[in-house]
Amino acid sequence: MKQLAFDLPYRPALGREDFLVADSNADAVAWLDRWPDWPRVGRLPHALVIYGPAGCGKTHLASVWQSISGARRTDASAVTQAAVPALLGEATALVLDNADRVSDERGLLHLLNLLGERDGHLLLTMRDAPARLAARLPDLHSRLAALPAVGLGAPDEPLLAAVMVKLFADRQLMVSQDLVQFLLPRIERSFASLRAIVDRLDRAALASRRNITVPLAREILSQDWPEETDMPARRDDDNKQEGN
């Protein structure tokens, strides 16, 4: 019988000391380390835009800044002109995720102006540089284009490997280098994909009462590629024994 895998929460390590710095994110990390001494443009808030493709680490960096600044946090879907005062309350620091997806442009403009009046701080995340955002309101476009912005590059293999080991460690799980090297060529090169495969392996190992090893990983991935020959990047050393 398989053991039940209870859906119990775990707390990921998202502090500044837990963030792994590499060439792809070093500039953004340096900006966070400068806070609260972010520049201010005109009457805008002290702000920073972090942009990059999905899964590149924007959310983690925003979480790091939120933890050190005590900022409130909201998503683009919540930003409307009427909702902005309640969203901010008395706060002088805010994280706005997916800022390029705000549908109410006047709402975003109001948020920028209100935080600017408070001499506050704002961190925005988006997929592309703010200067490229196709805002219909000229005032909004000019304000966003004036904000300091730093891009995150796609993570390289050493960073992905280190993050994978960290994600397992967050769950108090130790894994072998063989497992990491087996998984990396077979999953999407993003942090979101790393989190997904770590979660799948953790649940599978608990349910089957097995260690997290290459054979278990192969079984999990074969659910995505039913024919073993369809699995990408097979290696000669994949036939290691369960205990390796």
C-alpha cells in the first residue's frame, strides 16, 4: 500500500541570505542592497522595476525586498482607481506584481502619484522593460519609462542546479548530484519548473516510502513522456541502482 501524501504546507526560505546570486541576477540584487537609498525621479516614489521572463526569479527577489522593507503586496488585478486608497492604507512601501498587466491605467497612475506624495517606495515586477509597455495614457507611459529598471536574464545551469538543491533543502531533503544532473536537461529551464519537479518528487517519495533518487525521478518524468524514448537528454549513467 502507498502511504498517503498529506498536503502539508512548508515554508520556503526567502530571506536575503537565501537568495543565490549569479550573473543573471547580480544587478537586481545590488539594487535591493541599495534600499532605501533608491533614487527618486520628480514626484514619483522611490521605485525599482524588475523585469524578465516567467520563472526567472522576479517573485523571489520581490519577496526578499518585501521582507526587508515591510512592504504591502498586491497584484495587477487588484489595481483600480477606486481601490488604490484601500490597497495602500497607510503604507509607504508596496510590491506590485505583474505591473504590466494592470488593466486600469488610471488606477496605476493614481497609485504612483499617491505613493509619490508619501515619499514612499515601490517595487514593480513585469515581463518586459517599462519603456516598452504600451500604455495608452501618455502620463503613465512617461512615468513608467522614467523609473529605474533592471532586467533578469535566464538562469544558467550552475544557478539552476544550486536552486534545485536549495529547494530540496527547504523541505529538509538531501539529494545527490547524480539526481540534479539527471533532472536539469529534462525540465524547462525556469525556477517555476524547478519548484514543480521538487514538489512532485517530494510527494511521490512520501507516498511510496522511497528515497528521492534517479530511478524515482525517471518514473515521475515517464508520466510526462510515456514512451521512454521520448524523454529528452538520456544519459548512459541513468541505469544507476536505486540506492545511488
